[in-house]
Amino acid sequence: MYRKTIAATLLLACLSGGALAAPANLDEAIADIAHRWAKVSYQIPEAKREAAFVGVISEAQQVVKAFPGKAEPLIWQAIVLSSAAKAQGGLGALGKVKQARELLLSAEKINPTALDGSIYNSLGSLYAKVPGWPVGFGDKKKAREYLEKALAINPNGIDPNYFYADLLADQGEYAKAVEHLKRALAAPPRPHREDADAGRRQDVQRLLESIRQKHGDQLASK
């Protein structure tokens, strides 16, 4: 019993020490969260992602506290929360997506173009995927407006073209969706985001193949 108590105390001390250790450099802190997010999103089995995101959420919260008044940590905390909500699924995830939206709106007030328009990518994706009233705040019209803002900031980026194509496909605009998916595949690589780029290209290819298989006749007639 005594040994167990000592072990538990040591473990708590280690965890507390880790929680108090503030990142020294914003760029490095953001890069670390981005890599951890990519690993969980694309390398961990789907059934284990919800639990795996818990640690990434905690790290993102620490970075927000360490760099107050900066948009980038708020954006990444929102991205991680949104991904954790997707992994969780169901109505229980609504709290996370609502928190993510508030974080993004706060980041927009600080720097709307931070991280190449990621605020609008994320807001657009949330409004596209979250259920509408009275359950949630989902709104396809708002989703399109936000995603078009993201494209205006970063017209050749892989993320804005992918998310916009996903919305277009959902609304039956398959030819236009394919056009943006091709742009996404042609997007220039992002420095130090090789893991995320590789995973996103898989998303792009899956959506492109799905559209071609299910709606090939409509595409051929264009």
C-alpha cells in the first residue's frame, strides 16, 4: 500500500511538472500541436482517436495560456476540439464544437488572416457539418461564406480547396467540387506540414473517387 502511494505521488508530480512547463517559442509550440494532431488524425485507428485527442487538447490549452492575445493557439485549440468532437460523434460532441466556434471567433478578432485563413476553413467546416437548429448551429449558407473567405485568402491551398469541395459535393455541385479537388492535389507543400499534407491528400483522393464512382454520368455530361 505504501509503495502504491509513493508511486501515485511520483506520477502526480511528473504530470504536474509537465503541465506547468510552458513552451518557450510560439512557432515551435504550434508546430508540435500540428504534428500531434496529424498523428492522431491520420495514423491512429479511428476507434482510439477520441482518447488520443485528450492529451492534444490539454497541450493546446497550455499554449493558449502561455501566449495570450495570439490568434494561432486559439485556432489550433479549436481545430483539435473539432477533430475530437468528430471522433466522439453524437450529441455529446456539441459542447466541443461550440467551444471551437467561440475560440475561432475570438481568433478572428485578433488576426483574421492568421495561418493562411485557417479560421475561415475551420468555421466553414463547422457550419457545414454541425446539425442545424434546434440541435446545433449548422448553416450551409454560412459555411459557404466562410469557406469562400478562406479561398480568397489562400486560393491555392490544400485545405480551403478540400473543404470547399466537400461542401460543394454535399450540395450536389459535383463538377465544381472536382475542380477544387484537383486544385487541392496541385497545392504547394506546406513547410514542416508534410504529415498533414499526406493525410489531407488521402482525404482529397477519397472524396474525388467517391464523386467519380457515384456521379460519373453527371460529370461526363458537363
